[in-house]
Amino acid sequence: MKSIAFVFTTSPHTTAAGREALDAVLATSAYSENLSLFFIGDGVSQLLKHQQPQSILSRDYISAFRLLDLYEIEDLFVCDASLNDFGFSADDLFLDAQLLSGTEIAQKLAACDVVLRF
């Protein structure tokens, strides 16, 4: 079975990319068990605690990330350099994710058969 990587690179609520990526992940999980999610650059902010999208009249799709456990999607990787660039740490994330260096992320992405970037 092909391994599929979903790469989150945009901030939440600025465009529909994050919501569309999450929808694609959940839909794809019905057909494939070999999914990995990567949060790089602005994408690390998708997993930050205490977001208040209603204050900007945006839909709260972030809470749907908690469904990943139900769908048995466990390979979550966050770029540690991106977190540091924004002044965040793993404690600021609402999901457990493995922190990786840019080199480690590149190696994991190279091992995937399909890479989808949002």
C-alpha cells in the first residue's frame, strides 16, 4: 500500500487550505492506513492550543484534529525549527506529535510514495 504524506504549510483560518487538508486526510484514511502528517513553517500553528477562530468569524475546524486518533492516524511530525522560529514549544501543541529536524522531515518525506502539500 502506498504511503501518503500530507504537509501542512499554512496558518489556520487565513485560507481554506488547513481545513481542506484535514478533510482530505480524514477521507483518505478510509482507503489507506499508511498516512503521515507533517507540520512545517506556518503549518505548525495549526496545532496550537487555545485558538479562538470564532473571534474572527471563522469555522472551528481545528477541534476536528482530535479525530485523528479515532481514524488511527498516529504519524504526526512537527518541524522543531519552525516551532522555535515562532517562539513555541511542544507544550504549546494540543496533540502529541514527534518533533523532527528539517533533515529528518526531508528523509521521511522522501520515503513517502505520494506527498500532498496544503
